[in-house]
Amino acid sequence: MRVKNAVSVTLDQNNLQFVEKIAKQEKKSKSEIVDYILSVYRKFRLKKEVIAGFKSQTKTDVKDAMSDFNDYLNIVENN
């Protein structure tokens, strides 16, 4: 079970409007939308860091390493 904590944040007006629009379209809370956005961004950053680690290797090596990336994300998120 994931623990959720209440926080207060200040957003740029354009970002707040975007979150409100998506929340309304998806019929979800703003918190759910922001949480999802942060989750996707966290995975993006992790993937970017992994790719940077393989930068000196060939494209084939990077492709092979990234082939199991989704499995790696599942392990990281479940621990």
C-alpha cells in the first residue's frame, strides 16, 4: 500500500490550467493528475540517466540494455 502525504504547491498559472483541464477531461482529481505527471517524469529521468550511462557504448548495446527497462521499472517501483 502506498502512503500519500498532503502538500501545498504553487504552480505557474499555465500549468495549473493544464492540470485543471486534464482533471476535468479525465474525471480525476488534480492530485491524481499531478501524481501521475510526476511518476512519468521520474521514469523519464531514470531512463535518461540509464542512457547517459551507456553513452560511450554502441547503439546496439544501449538498445539491448533498454530492452528490459520496463521490467527494471517494475522492480524499482515495487521495492
